[in-house]
Amino acid sequence: MTTVSQLRPGLTAAEAAARLAADGPNALPSAHRTPAVVLLLRQMVHFFALLLWGASVLALLAGMPQLAVAIVVVVLLNGGFAFAQEYRADQAAQRLRELIPANAVVRRDGKRALIGASELVAGDVVLLEAGDRISADLELAEVHALAVNESMLTGESRLVRSQAGDRAFAGTFVVEGQAEAVVVATGARTRLAGIAKLTREASRPPSPLSVQLGKVVKIVAGIALAVGAVFFGLAVLLGMEASQGFLFALGVTVALVPEGLLPTVTLSLARAAQRMAAHNALVRHLEAVETLGSATFICTDKTGTLTRNEMTVAEVWAPAYAPCEVLRSAVLSSTGRMSDGKPVGDPMEVALHVEALKLGADLAGEITARFPFDPVRRRASVTVDGGLHLKGAPDAVLPLCRAVPGVDDALARMSDRGLRVLAVARGGTDEERDLDLLGLVGLHDPPREDVTEAIWKCRIAGIKLAMVTGDHPRTARAIAAEVGLLGPDELVVTGADLPADDAALGALLDRDGVVVARVTPEDKLRIARALRGRGHVVAMTGDGVNDGPALREADIGIAMGASGTDVAREAADLVLLDDHFATIVSAVELGRATYANVRRFLTYHLTDNVAELTPFAVWALSGGTIPLGLSVLQVLALDIGTDLLPALALGAEPANPRTMHGPARTGALIDRRLIGRVFGVLGPAQALAEMGAFVGVLLLGGWHLGTAPSPGLLAAASGTAFAAVVLGQFANAFACRSETRWIGRMRWRSNPLLLGAIAVEAVLLLIFLGVPGVAGLLGGAFPPATGWALAVLAIPVMVLADTAHKAWRARRVSEAESPSESTMGHGDALA
């Protein structure tokens, strides 16, 4: 015990009141919070939302109020959903305030008093007991076997044994003992407040998906506006009045604006989030689904993620005594116990108690004196029935014992395994000299059973790994080696040795299997920033208050749901409900599948847009000699009606077994391969089937080039073209399930949502063409038998075109790669 010579009376009530008025309450400062209304408005005025607002205005000007209302509803729903996600994300700093307890026990005017924690001021004398959460930064004055859990701040699982003169920090817990301390910092001046500030200041970077979607939207918007301008000019040149030509061009522009893109992306991400939740990964921000799939570097902590956070006895070396005797003395000199199935006290001492119970050690005895562990002695001892039992660090215990052959070799062997080693001794008196060494006990925190396989999967997927922990470097290295995370160069570095320059830091850590130990919150923040600076998509795991800033700074923050703090969970994008590292790998796989699904429905959307635009292009290029095959309202019915459900179903396509083979695809969503497939294969095939059916019905009805068909014949031909597009969509949806396999090789039942979407699409086709009022409004009519026969040909045309393209591409890949290089990576595993 460390003590002082006299009782501290503490502050007077008057002194405390004056300091409270001068310094303010003991509360974390509130972050500047953006009003909820402003957050909501931001979701209504970003580029894509403005594009849709413009489309609704154009639709209204073009005489289509129903479409205008539909677009407004889409904007409001998506904006409201995104606002809800963002509002929840910004609660991390507020949750930090909850770590300050409601009350504190102090001594004022020489008397013990219970006050609100917010009333603490510098100079107050605080009385601490086991179970208390510390209310402010303190300097310990009188200590009685005090043990503090600082893992929320430091990331270390080991309890801190404190003595007089040491500091204790706000937000930590007293696990054992008692203490009297003096307040040295409150509110904004505490260490906890400093971490809160880092969490608020760390900005979440835009996700790769949002960046790519922004580019897609701008490209599509530019094309829509350019096409609208071209068609306005052509309409005027073909003799249409300027006002009518303007409305016609507006209609074409509105038809080309991807009204269904944002809902499709949002619902696809939401569907993936649901699937992740089924795998114990709770997504807090929808875009994190795809970001995790794009991860190229995962920084994981050790305790509780790679390991179970459960100390166990790994080995007992007892050359002359039974192991149960060694453990009996170790437990008698400890206070941690397993009580009613729950651990109480130091996890290491709990592990000793559990092992002693397993071996049947006799733990009875009358304790007459206890000398608790402290950082100076580095050992703990107890007198039981007149005999001394002692445990502690080997270098603090072995000099007190008589020599035992082989102890040095045993100690070296255990240390090389990375075990935490305790020496256990016994004496006949209460003097700590000439003791009998009973043996050595090696303890470790066992890795999770599935972590090695998960690490192997990460490496197959081309994802680099680093252990970033607050634990001792030797312990961290041993666990990293045991689970297979340690890289071939076996680099282990401490936070104090990290380069000060971020570029040098990134260069040092940009390798697989590095271990960074003894890190601070500032270190983790710099690590995330440095790796992102080298082009990595960084995922950072954490569970404590100290992890909040790094979780915000990383591209994706991953918090522990079972053992983590509220602060970590609120700062994170993804919460692991079971704390398993393997769950991260499952979430990565789902994230990669989501990226592939976004490409799938983009291919589907753009292919249909080619078919929707083709009748207008043919009409314009023919100078009006070939009638317009589809009306603007028919195009809108295709875009919002029949096109949307299959696209959503493609967004729910399950992950392919090859998804985790090779590095992630983090490039453009629309690349040359996608453009070539859309505009060189699928789009032209669907357009050819559509225009072939349209012209075929006209010719069979007696129409000749350059003449005007009768209204009835034009309506029937237009309905046929509409049917050809929809039937082509059936085949297109199945073709878009894979970039490499033809339709016949895919399991049709593996995506039941797509089958349901096709069935609904068929019903909508019959409604749009078979209900007279609807068909008349859109501008088409129910096709004749010959029209249906021609329209059905769209299905084999699409299948043949898709099959031929995939076979040609497979030959090119086979010719370009040697057998040893032909393993398909994630870039080719989109199906």
C-alpha cells in the first residue's frame, strides 16, 4: 500500500463553486452539429438529385405531370433514406459524453459527499472504489491495491496497477482496490476530450462507389442533354414547329435521364446490407457495403478480434512439484476469480483460477496478510496459514529463490512462444527470500478458431493485412505468427518508432503482415491516413474509445459489436455482431458481389437505353421516312415500369465462388469492357430485334418507305416494337448475370428474385399493351399474331449475340494467357 501522512480535507464548498464558475462544468464539449434540416437539404441538392429535379421540371413542361410527380417521389424517398443514415452516423461524439458517469464521491469541507460528476473541479479530492468509472483526469495520492482498466483509451487488455503519483483518466474503470486522488483536469481538458476532438475532426472519405456513380451520372446527364439538343435541331430541320420540337426534345432528354438508377443502387446496397446482417455484420452506412468489397488493406487489432480476449493457461513448467501445487500458490496470491460462471478481476488471475479448479487444486486457507502487485515490486504475495505464496515477473521472482536447474531454458522457450510468463514460489515464512521455486506458468490469449483460414482468404483475395494493437510487441508478434498474419520479413514496429513523415510511414507499412504495437489513437489515425495516401482502400477495426478517430478516418471503420464501446460502434461504418475477424472476410465477399451487381444492372440499364433511343435515331437519320417506333411515354414506361424490377433483381445476385480470387476491382464502373458489351453487342442486338419487328409489321401491313402508315397500323407496329424491347429485356437480364458464362450454364433458381421480376414484367407488358386506356395513353396497340411472332425473336437474337461474344472473349483470353496464368481473378469473376 502507498499512502500519505494525513487526511486531505478537500476543497471547501465556496472554493469548489468559484472554480466551477471559472472553469465550467466537467462535461465533454459539444461538437458543432449541423442542423438536421441542413443535412436533409444536402441530400436533396447533390448533383444527381438536381438532375432528377431538372428531369421532373422537363417532364412537367413536356406535358407529362405523372412522370414529374414520380420523379419527385424518387428524389424525396432516396434523400430521406440517405439523411437517416447520415444522421445516425454523426452520433459518435455525442456518445462520448455518456462515458462521464453521473455521480462522483468526493471529500469537501473535510466530509465525504456524493456530487454530480459535472460539478467536479480541479483540486477536488475524489474517493475511488472497485466498480467506479473515473469522472475526470486524476493524480493518485493514496493507493490501496488499485487496478484500473484503461483498455477503452489504450487498447491494452492488461489491467494497470497504479501507485501514488500516477495518473488515472476520465472514462476508465476501477477494477480492484481503493484510492484517493486529486482532480487535475476536467471537461475539455481531459485526455478523453482530446480523443473526442480527434473523432470529430476525422472526416469520412467518399466511398469508391459514390465517386464512380458521380462520374456515371455526369456522363449520362451529358449524353442526355446533348442528345436532346441534337433532336431539337433535327426536329426543326424536318419541319416541326420550334415549340413542338422543343417539347419533343425535352421528352427525349427526360427519357434518357436514368430515373431508376439511384433507387436501384440504393435498394441493391440495402439488400446486400440485409445479407451482411445475416452474416453478423451490421452495416451503418449503405455505401460501406461496396467500400468493404473494394478494400485493399485491413488494419486489425489483436485482442477480441484475432483472439478471444480470454486469457488461458498454456503451459505449466514444474520440475519438482505437481502443476496443481504451482497453480494453488499462484491463485492464493491473486484476487481475480471465476464467480458463478463470470470472470471477476484481472483476466490473467481469472485464468489461473480456472486452471487450478480444473486440476483440483486445494485453494482453502486462512489469509493473514496480503501484499498486492505493484509496478515497483512486479510481484504479489500472500501469507496463508503461516506460509508465503508469491507470483510475479520471472526477473522479479527468480532472484528471491534458490537455484533450480533448467529454469532459464524453460523461461526462454516460453518467451519465444510469446507467452506471458509468471514465476511462482513458496516460502515457510513471510520473508521474501530463500524461496522454493515451484515453477513457471505461461498464459496466452488464444486465437479464434477460424482466424487463420480467414487470413488465408484475405491473401488469396489480394488484401494486405496489418496488426495494429496497443499490446506489447512481443505478444503481438507471437499472436501474428501463430495465426499466420506475420509477413515474410517479420516486421514488428512500435508506435514510438513510427516515422514522423506520413509518406515514410506509408512506405514502411505498405506491405503484407506488418505488426504495429504500442500504438496511440494518434498513431492509428496517421496509419489510416498514410495508407490511404498510397492509394489503398483501408478498412480499420477497433473496439475502444481510442479507436474512434481512426475508424472515422479509414475508408471503412469496423467496430466490435459484442465487446466494443458505443463510441467505436457509432464512429464505424460496419459493426461485427460476433467480433470475429472471419466475419470481415464474409462481408468483403458480399461487398465484392455488390460491386459486380452494380456493373450487372448498369449493363442492363444501358443496353435498354440503346434500344429506347434507337427508334428516335432511326427516325432522325432517315429524315422522317421511317416513322417513330416508340413514343416518349412508351420509353418512360420501359424505363420506370418494365426495366426497374429486373435491374433490382440483378442487384441481389448471389456471390460467385470466384469472387474472392484475386484483387478487388476498384476502377471505373463503366470501363471499356462494359462499354464494348453494351454498345457493341447487347444494345445493337436488342435494337435490331426491336426495329426489325417494327418495320416487319409495317411492311406486312402494306406500308412503303416514304409513305405515312395509317394510325392503326402505326399503333400496332409501335406496340410490337414495345413488346420486342420488353421480351429482349427478359434475355438481357439473364445475359447480364455473367460476363463470362452463357445463359445455359447458369443456375436459373439461384436468383429467384429475377424469375419473379420477369414474371411481373410479363404482366406489365400485357397491361401496357392490352388495357385500351393504358395502351392509348402510351401510344401503342396490342400487336397482331405476326407482330408477337416477330417480337419473340428478340429473345433468341439476344441469347445468340451474348453467347457469341462470350465465346469470342473466352478464346481471346485463352490465347493471351499461358496455362500457368489462366487463373481467373476477381476482375473476371463478376458472375
